[in-house]
Amino acid sequence: MKIISKYILVPLLILGATACESDFLDVNTSPNTSAAADPGLLFTNSIVDYSTNRTIDFGPTGMAIGQLFSGGGSLGAGVFTQPERYIISIFVNGNTWRSHYRNEHKNLKLAADIAEAADPVQNNSAAQCKIFRAMIFWSTTVIWGDIPYSEAVNEEFDLPQFDPQEQVLNGVLSLLDEAIAQIDESSPLAITNNDLLYTGDMDKWRKFAKSLKFRTLMTMVDADPSRSTEIGALLAEGDMISSPDDNAEFPFFSVSGNRNPFWETLNAFAGGQNLFYFAGEAMVETMKDKADPRLDTYFEPYPGGGDPNSEIKGVPPGGDASPSVHWVLSTAPTGSDGTNELVRPASPDVLFSYQEQLFLEAEAIARGFAGGDADAKMREAITVAMQSHNIDQGAIDAYLAGLPQATVPLIAEEAWIDLIVRPLEGWTHWRRTEIGGVGYPNLELPDGAQTANLMRRFPLPPDEVAANTNAPVQRPLDEKMWFDL
């Protein structure tokens, strides 16, 4: 279900290599480096790999762990009940780790090196690669905690050291700063046709980088309160994602081979029906308490017998769906592009959205990191989020009128609702905004959970632990990370 198979990369690189006139066998100065490779090809391969993994390998597992949806127990064939109970597949775990390190980081680092060695230097191309690498490092550390960073994908280190999470996140900030400084909007030398996010628009890449920096600082600030000063300065400076047109979205299309893998799974195994992704109790009850108009957009009756006239209910974490709880994530049927359904053939993989930026800004203001109107920011974020699901403006206005003034818990809860199909951000956001042991919403330990407390981290992949003698000992899955106070 890859959009662009990684296996086409080798012949493309071979075609891109330049042979010496004196000896047709002497194709490269270094036998391990394709000197004439196009950094754009490596870049495309990396972003395709990343979003494909996010949507189908990590995606459903992360949604179950973060209680953004439910596996439905036996009614959902038990497919996602195991991750909901914190039994993590070694294949999902290993695929995600390999995707990040063996594919994406290697390709992006090589692409940046090629761009910087080019004549003339392709600074923008290198910056694009570094920004994407920074985002992947953030993703990797919020999944596993301590990870290889300083020695990652470096030929000098066969067995890379695992850096503490604080150092990794500091490295993410440094990599983003380096990339931002490298951007030259006056230069046409950028990855364009192979850039599936912004087609080489460096103004948008700069905004994306600054928003990623803002998210990273907000991830760190509880463990390192001194970051609040940088958060305030960055918010005052602005120049971050400032409209839905700036959203960082990996596109999928309603064409076989290019469809969203999350939807394609249902198409392949259930004829386009959603028999696996159930409405979760935490999400449903949180939305019902506030009469959220997105309820009917997010959820629909179970195609195997759900009653459309029954009350929308969610499945408790780790539990079984019953005949009275036949509600699933809304899904476009086979043969339809869908309009408002959550799971559609052309649903993009959203890496960063305008409403996420607004929610983060509202929280920063509410926490005193910067001046401004937290309530206005929160309401704008909710409006943008609902408009993205084509909710009627009258319904949006009525919902906003019923909300109290913004508080940190309310902002956190509203952001979590918006992140329903963005499991990495949703799960991380919930961990990050927990206050005094209370999360927003306050999730319950799943039935049959393999831990005493809510899950906080993935286990390191067994293959990595076995192969790398520098790998740390496995931490309990319910042990908090550095950022997660």
C-alpha cells in the first residue's frame, strides 16, 4: 500500500549516476555513494515512507493506545483490542523503528549532504530535508523516549548510543534553527516537484519549521520551565502556520495505489465497510457532554447492524462492543470519495494543522508564557477545526456560545478531540497536558491492560535491543518519559 514504492529508488539512483568517459565501469568515486543522485528522489521516498507508516502501521495502534477510538473487542474481530490493552505487535513496533532510521533518516541525511555538496549549493533542498528530519526525531522520541540522535545514521557508529530525551529534543530545536537559517527564498534551488507537501514553497517551509519548533518547546516546557521564555518570544515573533493553506499535509488520492492506507485496509479486508474502528467511550462521552456538533460526522452506525436511531455510545477501553454500542468511525464506502467522513480514500496525513497551532498558542497564553487572548485563540481553533469537517456555521456558533471561558484543561480537551485521527499527536498531547495526574479527558485504565497504569511509551523493538549492545534496558510501558511530568 505504498504510494511510491521504496524499491523504485535503486533503479532511479542508478539512472541518475554519471559514468566516467574513460571507463564505463567507473561510475562513482565512492562505491557506496551515488554522486549524481537527485536529493528530491531521496526526499520523496522518505516522506512517502513516513506518512504510510503513520497511517497504517503506527496509526491504528496509536489510536487504540490513546483511546482516540476502540477496537470493539470480539465484535471488531479483536484486531485492535490487543494494542488497546497495551500488547504491542513486534511488527508494528519494528516497522516504525526501521521506517524512521533505516529508511527516512538515511535518505534525508544523504539528500541533505548531496544538496550541500552541489555546485551551486542547494541550501533550500538541504533545509527541507533537515526540517523533515527534525520532525521525525520528535516523533521517534515521543514514542520511545531515549533514542539514537547524535550518533544516528552515522557510518562511524555501528552501534549508536541512545541519547537522553532532553538532549534529543534540544537537538530537534538546533536542527530546526539550522534549517531556518539556511532557507533562501530568493533562490530557486529547492526540491519542488518531489516535494509533496509544499512544492518547494520555502515561505511555507519556514512557517512549518517554526511551528514544529513551537510544538517542541511546548513538549519540553513542563520538564524545563525555562523554555517558557522562548515560547513567549516565538509567539511574539509570529511567522508560523497562520491559515489552513499553510497546513503540512501529505496527500492521498482516490486512485488505486495512492489511496489512504487507513481506508485501504477497510477496502481490502471488509469491502470498504468499517468493522474494526469503533467509537471510543472517552471520545464519545467528552463530546456528548458538550453537545459537540461533530458527533454525527465523527461516528456512524456499525454496518453489521447498528441502529442509526439509537443513542451514540462508545466502547469502554479494552472492552467488547455490545449490540447497543454499534457505532464506528465514519468511513467513506468503496466507490465514494466521501465528503465529511473521518476515513476517506483521499484523507491526507496531516502533519501540522492551523488549528493545532492555535490550540498551542491558546495554551501558551493561558499558562502565562505570552500575552494575548487565550479564549479568542481557543475559539478560533475550534472554529477552524469544525470548518474542516464542513460543520454548519450556525452549529459552530451555538457550540461556542455554550462554552465557558478558556482554561488550560478546556483547551487541552478541545485539542484532543480534534486529533482523533492523528494518533501520535493525540497521545502525546494527552500525556503532555496532564496536570497533577489528571488528564483531559481523564482516561481510564483499559480492561485487561498489561500495566498497572496508563501506557506512556512503546517498548524498544526486540531486534534493536538484540543487535545494539548500547541499547538501554527496557522501561515499563507505564513509566513516564522526561517530558511527561
